[in-house]
Amino acid sequence: MATEQAPRFPAFRVIVLLVMLVNLILTIALVTQVRELQQRVASLPPDLARKSDVAMLRPLRIREIITQNCVECHSTRRLGVTVSMEPSEIQRTVQRMQSHPGANIPPGEFERITASLLVARCARCHGEETLNLMTLKTEPERIATIRRMAALPGSGVRADQVLAIAQAFDKLIGDGNRNENKTATTSSATPNANP
């Protein structure tokens, strides 16, 4: 009598079926994650960051400079006079402050104070957020913007003052970049206390 052998699956077929099953499960999981990611991306607002958000990353320090160097001795009313002064008058006035007792203005601050007072002229009409947008512009774009503002009636800026105000913006923006670089250099030069 002949014995019948039960049909058996070769081990290779079982392994192939298991691999295909695992592949199918992984594909379904991947498709599910991709769909979830697509839904998340679709739910994001169209503007993740506005220009003003980016500008606030490098704000002009006008208020801080004036507060640190001027407000301690001068009233707001007294500082308001500088808005109508000529750029050269502002510079002479700031330089004259060094001879006043108790002024203690470091020589390196004179240009920053003068630049801040010139840019403060723009604050008559524009808020700090608008002024900070100037940091995103190139020098020619800043000059064009200031010229456009000077042409408006009641702006308080004359065409012959455009370059002085643009240079004041450049000074404040340049100082802001140098301060960021100093901070980055100082923090990278500081050894880590916890090795």
C-alpha cells in the first residue's frame, strides 16, 4: 500500500507570503501617515509669517537707545524738539551733551543717538512695527521709501534730508547686526559648564 503524503507548502512560499503581508501592512501605514500629513499641511494658514513678524526678529532699537541715553535727563517735550531739528543740529546737540555734568555718554553712542533721533522723525506718522520693516529693505529701497514719504505733505521730511535719514537707518541696522554677531560670538566662545 502506498502511503499518501500530505501536500506541503514549501518553506519558501511561506516566507514570500509573510514578506508580502508585512509589505502590505507597511504600505497601508505609510499611506495613512502621508494622508494625515497632507491634512495637517492643508490646515496651516496661508501666511505662516508676515513681513512684520520677520522684521521683529531684528528690531531697530530706537526706543531703547533714546530711553537709555536721553530720557533720564530730558522730558518727552524736550526730546520732541529734536524732530524738527536739522540733522547737523541734532549731531551738534548730541556732541554738546558730553560736556554736561552727569551725561556720561560713551563716545561710541553719539552716532547711535543721532541716528535714533533722526529716525524718530519717522515715528511722527509710523509705529515701531512699520519702522522695523525698513530692516528688510535694501539701501536703495530704503532711500526710495524715504523719498516717497518726503514727497507727502506734512511728512516733516524734506528732500535734502533723505540721505541723512537713510544713513541713520543704515547705522541702526548695522549696529543691530554687529550686536547679534557679538552675542553669537560670546555665546560660542563661552565654555560649556556641564561637559
